[in-house]
Amino acid sequence: MKALIIGGTSAIGEGIARCLAAMKYRVDFTYHSNTEKAKSLGEALGDDHHSVRVDLSDVSEVSKFVASLNAASAPDVLINVAGITHDALSVGNIGADLARVAQINFLAPASICARVVELMMPRRCGSIINVTSIASKMPRVGNAAYGSTKAALERFTATLAIEVARYKVRTLCIAPGFVDTPMFHAFAGDRRKDIIKNLPLREILAVDDVVNSVAAFVGGKIKTTGTTLYLTNGQSVL
Ligand SMILES: NC(=O)c1ccc[n+]([C@@H]2O[C@H](COP(=O)([O-])OP(=O)(O)OC[C@H]3O[C@@H](n4cnc5c(N)ncnc54)[C@H](OP(=O)(O)O)[C@@H]3O)[C@@H](O)[C@H]2O)c1
């Protein structure tokens, strides 16, 4: 069984890669700038894996990567984890920034899903997980670009699910609240304590909390398709 992780060098992606390898998947992954992490993760995964650098902000690189996927390399499990935040007011000339966030967080993973699902359909099985965020449901000052691109990916994933359900390909979005990773550290800075104090649970998620949900879906312990699993720190996302 093969798994493909887009963004294996993210804190969450690395956790998922190690977990799926322990579940006996052959894990391939993409990365962008973190060659050191790609190397150490590759070593941990052993010889039987493939990693490739793909800049998801570059439409032609994404097209090239999508075109490189074929029946022989097709994964049984696809996880889109790579993503960027962009904290800014939605005022003024936002077009270029919005386009970049949309390309990385929505258009690239959606394009990769579309190709991988095409390869999964003849096999009549497959699991696709897209990591989104509770920001898709929770407007906050400065998170319009990030939240709306995550919402778009959830909506895309829901439609994809009903288009391919008869081929037994299942999809899930996992939408975490704050997770203890470099992305959260960069966002929180010296406000970390205050942010956590203001969460209903007074704690943030660990990488393993997300990884465990991935393992449960991939392992068939969560039976659903087209839905989004919100892993919150107590915030209401209704
Ligand atoms: N941490 C949180 O609090 C939190 C909460 C909710 C949702 N999420 C979501 O969870 C996912 C992983 O988050 P994380 O905290 O583990 O992230 P992270 O450690 O900051 O890693 C970000 C990942 O995105 C990749 N990436 C960034 N720009 C890229 C580009 N232009 N092309 C290709 N890849 C690119 C990075 O690759 P390189 O490192 O190789 O450059 C890295 O693998 C993201 O989608 C994020 O939105 C995170």
C-alpha cells in the first residue's frame, strides 16, 4: 500500500508520514524549502520511498507534478497537508497575496486530488485527506485569505466525495484548531500564553491529535466521506 503526502516537511506532515510508515505504507512525499527535514524524514522512512521538491505556488510546477503521477505510482492514500497562513486585512490591493494563498492552499491540492482520484477510480478504493482549519468556519480579523481558501478546499472535497463515492474512494477534511507546530509559534509569538488562556479547553492540539485522526480514517475506524472533522480547542464552529 502506498501513501502520498503533499507537504511531508510540515510538522503535521512529518507526523503523518511516520505514522503511515508504521502502518506499513510505503510513504512518498513532497516538500518545498526544507531540504534538511526532507533528508532526515527520507532517511527515517528508509530506501523504499520517493520525495520530490514541488513549489505549490508555481502553477507550472504543480502541472508537471500532476502529469508525473501515473497508474504505477498512484497512491492508495493521498494527504494534502502543505499550507501557508497569511495574516492581513482585506483592504486595498490584496490581489497578488490572495492569489498566492489560494494557489498553495486550494488550487494546488484540488488539482492533485483530481488527478489522484482519477488513478484511484479504476482500483475501486482510495482515501483522500485534506488538512484544512477551523478558520474555514471562524472569521477572525486578518484571516480572510487563509480561512476562505480552507473553506474552498472543504467545499471542493465534499463535491469530489459524491462524484467518486460509487468507486469507493472516500474523502475527509481534517480541520484542526491551533496545533503546537512552528506555524502556530510564528502566529502566536509572545501572545502564546494569552491565546491559550482564551481557548475554552485552555490547551492546544498536539501533532499526534491530528495524526491519530488520519490513522483512524485511513484504517477504516472512521467511516464517512465528504465530511469535515473539526478538531477544536473548544471553539464553536457551528
Ligand atoms: N499549526 C496549526 O496551528 C494549524 C492549525 C490548523 C490547520 N493547520 C494546517 O495544517 C497544515 C500543516 O500545518 P503545520 O503547522 O504542520 O505547518 P508547517 O510546519 O508550517 O509546514 C508548512 C508546510 O507547507 C509547505 N509549504 C509552504 N509553502 C509551500 C510552497 N510554496 N510549496 C510547497 N509547499 C509549501 C512547507 O514545505 P517546506 O517546509 O519544505 O518549505 C511545509 O511542508 C497546513 O495546511 C495548515 O494550514 C495548521
